[in-house]
Amino acid sequence: MTMMLDLDAMRGVLPMREAIDLLERALVHEADGRTVVSPKYVTELGTASMRILVAADHEAGYFATKAYHTIDGVGTRYVVSLYRLSDGELLALLDGQLITDTRTGAASGVAARRVTVNGPVRLGIIGSGNQARTQFESLAAVYKIQSARVYSPTRGNREHFAAEMGAQLGIPVSAADTVEAAVQGCNVVVAASNARGAEPILRGEYLAGCRLLCAVGNTRKQFAEVDVRCFADAGRVIVDSSHALHEAGDLCVAIKAGALPDDKWTTLAKIVTGDAQVPDTGMVTFKSVGTALQDLALAARYYELLGQKGDAKKGVSMGSLRAQPGGRSK
């Protein structure tokens, strides 16, 4: 019988450190040639759009799809479908919002585990939404963060984020009035904004002394969140999928500018297995667009954990899948 898992059923079930471990395991399978990962299939619907991703993990024994649609002025809804690979049985339908936010944070955690930061970690965050929160949580699971600063265009949002996340993680967090002020002097920086435009909001000139930049906010070809210098100044650029080179406007612009030669970029899977290395000094830029393999890894674990607890929900209407405001999607 197909399990139906809504957002409330999944909350608090999967700790961030375990999510990072799950992605690492899936990436090892990817490096071994035991997975299939599709690009995003995008259909524009006028005032809406639909994106579909597919992945299979032969080692784990599952395949999955994620479909998510964005309605202008409403937000984004996500649903993940998990199947058994051996016979194609539909095992679970899961609300994909928490999966998306958590696996995006966890992917940065995987990268951070390979990037040593000498001295106290000072974190700069651009954005105050769900993905900014999971980025902070994931990096705090890897590094001992001394302090953090956050910028968001709305003062109330950034101040609320600073108070809430500071209390949750026990880390001093302050709100900054500009992007530059949020990241200046920080050796770890996260770009997880809702910015939608061709003009980047984070510039490499702000990042003196940055060791790790995680750019996760933009996944669309027509937009750019970080500028070319964020890639040009990096000694190594890591992407969570080679599809990112064609999907993210930031990367497309960097490639066109000659800032991303083939010997500079590598995949997260190769970093995990040691087939590619990060330099001991200088900046490393991690660009994430998200993959269905990441969704699959978490969805399978939710299915296994909640099925064992008997928490499967039957007859949950698809209307209970909640819209995430703002329209950002991965």
C-alpha cells in the first residue's frame, strides 16, 4: 500500500547530520556508476511553471521523481514519488518541501566536510527563508561557528531570522543592512536569496578572506545570484551535478566569460570519493541546483523510518501539499 507522508509527519524525524550522511552515501553510489540522474525538465505555463526531476539508485534499490510547480504570486508546491526499483511499485508520495530544504542544506554540509577552515568560523548569510535556515543548520553541524551575520531585504525578516536561529543553534547572529556588510570578513558565506534578476546580488569583491562560498539560491538559467568573480577567484568550483553548468544562469555567465575552465570545476561525487581534491588554501565555491538523487536519498529514509513507526497516512489529499511562498524552487 502506498504511504502518504505530509509535512507534519516528517518534521523532526531526520537530523541534519544524518541527512548529510545519506547524501554522502548516495554520492558514492553515483561515483561508482550505480545511479541515474536526469536534468530538470521544465515546462512554462504562462503565469506558472512545472519542473520534473528523475533519479534511480541501483545500490539503494529505489527510484524517484520530484515534480514541483510555481504559481506567480502564490508560491511553490513539491511532491516526491518514491518507487521500488525491482518491480516499480509506488511506495510513497511525500510532500517535498521539507525534503527540498533539508537536502539543499545537507549538500552544502557534504561540501563543507571537505573544506577545512583555519581559525574561528564567521558565517555570512544572504537570505532569511527556509533554505537559509537549513544552510545555517547544516554548516553548524560541520563547523564550530563563532558568529554569523544575515542580510535580507526586509528588516523584520532578517531580525527575526537572527533572533530565531541564534536561539536555536546557540550562536550569536546579527542582522546586517546590506549584502556587503553581511559577508565582509566572513570565511564561510551562503547565498540563499529569493533574488530574481540577471544582475547578481553577491559580488566576489565582497569576499576577501572567504574560504567557502555556498551559492544555492538561484537554479534558473535566466537569473544570476552571484557574479563571475565568485567563480573566477575560486581555486576550485564544485557543482552538485554537471547539469548545473547548463541550468544555472550564474554558471552559464561564468562559462561564457572564460572563468570556469574544465580543470577548475568538478562534481560533489568526485570530491566525496577523493577522485578530485579541494586546495588547502583559497576560496572554494560550491554551486547547487539540486538533484532528484538527493531527494531520493531523503525520501527513502523518511519512508523507512515512518513506515516502521506506523506513521503512514492514508488518504491525504494532494491539496495538503503546502505552498512555499516566494516562488524559489530547486
